[in-house]
Amino acid sequence: MSTKTVPTTPTPTQGEMYLVSAGIGDADNLTLKALKTIQSADLILAMPFVEKQLAEHFPEGVEILDAGHGLFTSLARSGVDSSEIEKRETHVRHRVRQAVSEGLCVVVVEFGDPTLFGPQVGYLGEFHDLNPVIIPGISSFNAANALLAQPLLHSSSQRLMMTTAGGIKDYTGIPPDVLVLFTMRLNVEELCSNLLKLYTSDTPLVLVLSAGFNKHERVIHLTLESFREQGEELEIPWACLIYVGAIDVDR
Ligand SMILES: C[S@@+](CC[C@H](N)C(=O)[O-])C[C@H]1O[C@@H](n2cnc3c(N)ncnc32)[C@H](O)[C@@H]1O
């Protein structure tokens, strides 16, 4: 009996997709795992400032696309022409899917922790079927904690809560021992009046600015009262986390 070899069509190798954290602040806050993943990329998507900061680590000749800000979420659509956003999304969708179907490695690079208000988090939902893998990295929260240099959670009964400055507006629960606030769209007066419903006016309030940028990072110790008085004058930059509650001011 003769045996016949049936020619098989090679199975196309599916590529891979990663959402890689560049860390926060200086470029050397990148983890080794993030670096290795970036160096294996065939297509990189990054915001222009992230690209500029990490360009020396990108593989030579790699294709780079602007990752946009909030693509595939409502964030990208706030106050702009949504047809422009749709055009960009269509282009990104097409290019990413084509690259993965060709067996290539697609890397979306994001600053901070992508799962904490990350502008690239929409890629996870849009490309869910491609099983994107997150390579974690340093968040502004980690970098700011390092600057505070004190235990924030050190007994099992302590509570730490994170939200945005606007996120505590309707909060009526037990005030957490430490409240950490991302400051997007900060309104100092409104924030103070909401905080004063939860904490006394002498409660420590700390601003951590530009965490992770060695040359610029700064910590400003205030109380809720002095923040109410001086907050507007401080011209708080975008890169600021606010800590309220059981923070040791003598550190
Ligand atoms: C869109 S969120 C992105 C957060 C990011 N995914 C992370 O993990 O840090 C931006 C907010 O993060 C905080 N932030 C970002 N970079 C910071 C930095 N270097 N220092 C302090 N806060 C920062 C600020 O509250 C800012 O308004």
C-alpha cells in the first residue's frame, strides 16, 4: 500500500499585541520587561511625547504611529470633531489588525499605569480578540509614594482610597485614612468644599508634583485650610497628585 503525503497549507502565525507602560517621569523608570518588549516591536503606537522620550530604545527602522489620546473611548471625542477621530481610529484599527495578521509584534506604549486613567486603555476593548497583554510599569501613584517616603498602608484596618478631585463630590462613606486624588480638571474651591465635608480643616494635605522626574519633582505640605487659602495661587500643574489624611508632615 502506498502512502501519500497530503500537502498542508501553513497555518498563518498570529502576531502579538502589547500595551506597555513606559513608567512615569524620566525615561529610566522603564522596566527591563517593558524595554525587551519595546525592542521586539515591529509596529509601535505612542503619543508624540512618549515617542520622543523613548526613541533611543526603539528598534531601528520600526514603524511608528501616533497612538492618539483616548482613542476608542469617549475621551478622544470631548470637544473635537468626532469624524476626525473616527478617521484616525479606522486607520489605527486597520494597521494594527493587518500587522497582527502578518505575525508581527504590535506595541502600544503608554505612560504610567495604563489601567489608572490611562489614555490608551481603549485599545484593550477595541482589540480584545487579539488578547493584548499589559506589561506593567510605574504609575504616578508609585512615584509619588516614593517621594512621600512613609508607610501609607501599614495596618490591616487602614483604608486608602483613590479617585479624581471631582470623584469625591458625592462621596458620603467613611473618610479613608488616606485619600489620593488624580487632579484632572481640578477646581480648588470645589475640591476644598467637598473635602471639608469629610475632614477637619487642620487635616494634612500634600501636593506631589512631577513625581518621577528627578530634577523637577516636589512635595508641598499644607493643611486643608491652607490649601483652601493658597491653592489657586499655586498654579498647580497637570502632573500633580493630592494626598489627604494621615500623612506624616515631619518627613
Ligand atoms: C490621565 S492621568 C494618567 C495617570 C497615569 N496612568 C498613571 O498611572 O500615573 C493623569 C493624571 O495623573 C497624575 N500624574 C501624571 N503624571 C504625574 C506625575 N509625574 N506626578 C504627579 N502626578 C502625575 C495627575 O493627577 C494627572 O492629572
